[in-house]
Amino acid sequence: MKDGVNGVALGVFIFFFVAVTAIGFLAARWRKAENEHSLDEWGLGGRSFGTWITWFLLGGDLYTAYTFVAVPAAIYAAGASGFFAVPYTILVYPLVFTFLPRLWSVSHRHGYVTTSDFVRGRFGSKGLSLAVAVTGILATMPYIALQLVGIQAVLDVMGVGGGENTNWFVKDLPLLIAFGVLAAYTYSSGLRAPALIAFVKDALIYIVIAVAIIYIPIKLGGFDDIFASAGEKFAKAGAGGVVPAAGGQWTYATLALGSALALFMYPHSITATLSSRSREVIRRNTTILPLYSLMLGLLALLGFMAIADGISVKNGQLAIPQLFENMFPDWFAGVAFAAIGIGALVPAAIMSIAAANLFTRNIYKDFIKPDATPKEETRVSKIVSLLVKVGALVFVLTMDKTVAINFQLLGGIWILQTFPALVGGLFTRWFHRWALLGGWAVGMVYGTVAAYGVASPTQKHFGGSSDDIPGIGEIGYIGLTAFVLNVVVTVVLTFVLRAAKAPEGIDETAADDYTADAGDPGVEQELPAATAGTTH
Amino acid sequence: MSDAPGVGRGAVTPLRVVIGLCLVAPFVAMLWVGSYAKTDPVFIGIPFFYWYQMLWVLISTALTMTAYKLWHLDQRGRAAASRDASAASAASSGALGTPASSDAPANPKGGAAE
């Protein structure tokens, strides 16, 4: 790593950061509605976003800074097995094509803001809804923390963040500033801020990837050389490889499938989804979102380029920022770092809003203050969004980075356990609410225990997300195994509870709620497309 | 829900089978890792394993888009049938193909109430 601060890169980085901050605050005035003190406005951008805004918002939300750093880092460290992110994001869209429009419709009919709102309405069970909400919050917190890790990696490579001997305050000051600013505009603008910033973020990311994927291979002598040197490295290390070994194929497939099932269970994915103005917007987005997967695939290949460039870092997360610094002229390295840095701000904002909505709607309103007015809800949500971010910051600053990564790994396993209640509930009322709760509990416990037991060369616990699949004798993603267990328990318990005539709870939804679109009775009219100052 | 004969909710039509196949195909292709876990043929220096999956990003996009178009067609057919059945004569023409057109077909009951 070069010593000292990279002045030019830092200057470019700060320029973009300031620009984005201004946009974040101005966003409050963008498409402003009359009733601004409601959770629909602050937390869902007035449910008014069209196809392109939703596309940018979802893209900015799902493909986070951590993704940009971690996916190539995984390739850099282990080769082919890290590429599962590509089939994972391929499978997500045909999958959500089937259920997301239904969730949109029923949420609009009944004014649901979170997935837990839906689960409570569908199954008449506050307990089940609480389980879904708590799982969502637990899974989101470490994810926000990891966005900070992404920013930290960039700052480290630029030479800010100080050396070992600067005191902690100076060292962490840039991160504190970045997060202070993020917290302030999220507080004032709500979901509108990340929606606008996402445009900048994605434009930067696409430019950087397009340049990187052409420019770097030319400098390194073409893909032949790149893959040859990667092959050598893995052969020498005796681990990893350019193509997955026969033993690793189950892991690869189960990770792809399990992650695809889990992605739209995350609260922040749903927040971005529900902010769109019609059912059509969702369906159309499932056909254009894969563009991001293409980008992700190209990005993943950068991991091999880092190997070919001879980058040797102990912390794999620094591999890609370091590659940019080595390869690009300083000013363009600054653009690339800004892309990653801003890439962290968008999801962090949406995640904190999503977690705050869950708390407000499904814990505060359901259990603490049932008669909270919309205005109070919004106020609580705003404050909680701040607390969530402070929590994530404390997490990153006080604990080892591996703790955040471990928790994120667990979060993925946990969030998948809400799938039966949510997606099952969207299609059928057959599952019994207590059975769903039982299945969820079994999945959570199994997933946590199994993940705890995975050792790696560097860690005794939480060393990875794959373990033996009981009864099959292959190694697979723990989350998926837990999910299967969850479903089995849910089905068996449903039979038992139905036989025992356990009370089923009241379903406040009707069959045609699931297919309603904007303009239908009971669904708010589509808002007039965009007021002043918007592109669409 | 009062379904029109033939194309009602839950009826399996060839169109719906095709939609289903479009959505299932990527799962079969991607989860069958053994079919693509190899180096050859190499494309501009990139092993098969990588470019094949990248190619599937495009294929699955095309398939999802097809499913989306066919689904529209399906909804339109259902709307037409339910209109015939209820003898309602709501204008159907101009807006077809635009997003707004899908709301009526999706909810025949609501349409009849208007």
C-alpha cells in the first residue's frame, strides 16, 4: 500500500460526497406531498415512484458498497466459489416476479408499510408479526454496519483514517462525518434522499465498471494472462480454484438459491418495493433489474485482476480499492472510491428507514402505544432511524470487523426464516399462524447453532455459511437447510393444529386484494407523475 | 370472484404453462452447476464457467421479459372474457399495453361495480 494521503483522489471523493449531501437535503422538497407527516411520506416516499426511480432505488439498495467490496474480495480469496453472487441475482428476479406484485397490491389496499404489517393482517397474529419484525431488525443492523466497513476500506486505501498510532478519534473522524451527514439528511428527507442519491451512485458505478473492465485487462495483458496467474495462485495455495471442484457444487447452488430466496425478505428491499406507485412498476422492474447482475458479474472478475496485478493484502476487502489505486490515474481512482462510498450511503439510508418502520409499526404501535397518530409514528420512525445508525456505528468502531461480518452471515440465515410466513401467506391461508411461528423458531435455532459450529482456519466459530446437509452428505448453505426444516415443521404443525382446531385468527385480507392495482377501489389513485424538478 | 368460463383464476392454459416455463428455466440452468463447472470453451480468455453464467443473465432477462409480455396477454384475454360474460362494455382499446390497462382485468369484480 502506498504511504500518505492520495490528495487528488481524496479531492474528487470529497467533491462527490459534498454534491451528494446537497442532493440529500434538497430531496425533502422533491415531489413533496401535502400530508408530509405520515409514514407513507417519510418512510415510503409517498408510494409514488415510477419505473426508473424504482429501478435506481432498488439497484442502489440491493447492490451495496459491501457487495462491491466483498464479492470481488471473495473471488480474490477463493476463486470460483465467490461467483455464486451471479446465479443468485439471476434467480432473484423470476422468483420475485411471482410474489412481489401480490405484496404490493395487498399492502396498498390495507396501507401496510412493512412485511410484518402484512403478516399481522393476514394471520391475525401479533406474535408472528413481532417475530418477523425482530428478525428483520436483527438482520438489518449488521448489514448497515457493513456499509461502514465498505467506506472504511476506501478511506484506508486513500490514506485517510490514519496509521496505527493516531488516536482513535482522528482515525475515525472521516467515518463519523460521513455518517453524521447521512443521518441528518435521512432524518429530514426520508426515503426521498436515497432515491435521488441512487441516481448519482449508479451513474458512477456503471462508469467505473465500464472503464475498469476494459482498461484493466488491457493493462494486465488480457483475460488469458489474468486467469492463468489466478490459476497459478490457487494451485500454489492448494485452495480455491478458477472452476469449482465437484465437492463445491452443492455449496455453490444452495448458496445461490438460499440467497435468492432471502433477498426480498430483507426489510430494505420491501421498503423500496412498496415505494413504487403501481403494481406494473414492480413487474416491469423485475425485467430490467438484471442489468445490475451483469455489472456484478463484471465486478466479480476484478477479483482475478487483483490477483494478476500481484496485490497481496491480508484483508481481502482492501483488494479492490487497492487495485483501483494501482491501475487508475489518481483522479479516476477518486471517482471509483466515490462510487463505493456513495454506494454505502444509499443502502445504509434505506436500511435504517426500513428498520425504523418495523420498530414503529410492529413494536411501538402494536405493543407500546396502539393509538399513535400518523404524525407520532413518523416522529418515532425518524428517531429510531438515527438510533439504528448510531448503533451500527458503535458496532463498527468498538468491535472487531469480523463480528459485523459474522452477524451479517447470521442475518442472511435468519431473514430466510421469515419466507414461509410472508410468501406462503401471500398465496395461501392454509398455514396455521402458530405453526409458522414454530417453524420460524426451529429454523432460527438450527441456523444459529449450525453457523456457530462452522470453523475456518482463522475463526473457531462462524467460519462460514456452509455445513453438512443432514441426510444428503453434501456441503450446503446453512440458511437453506434451516429453511427446509422450517417448512417441514410448519407443514406438520399445521396438520396437528388444524386437527386440534386451534383458533386460526382473523384474516383481514380478501382474495382480490392480492391482484388490485392503482386506481382500483380502495387503492389510492396513482399520483400525478412527478412535479417540478424530476426527470421522470 | 366470478370467473369467466375457460380463462378463470387457476385454470391451466398453454399460455400460463409457457409463462411458468420461462420463470423456471433459470433455476434449472443455474442450480445444475455440474453442467457448467468447466474451463472450456474459453471466450476471449474467460473460462466457460464465467461467461456462461453471464450469458444467463441475458437469457433470464429475456425469459422474464417474455413472461411479462405473455402475462399481459393472459390478463387481457381474461378481461375480454369477463367483459363478454358480464356484458359490460367498458372501453378497452386505447390504453391497452400501457400499465394502466392492467388494473381492470386484474379485478373484474371492481370493474363491474363501477
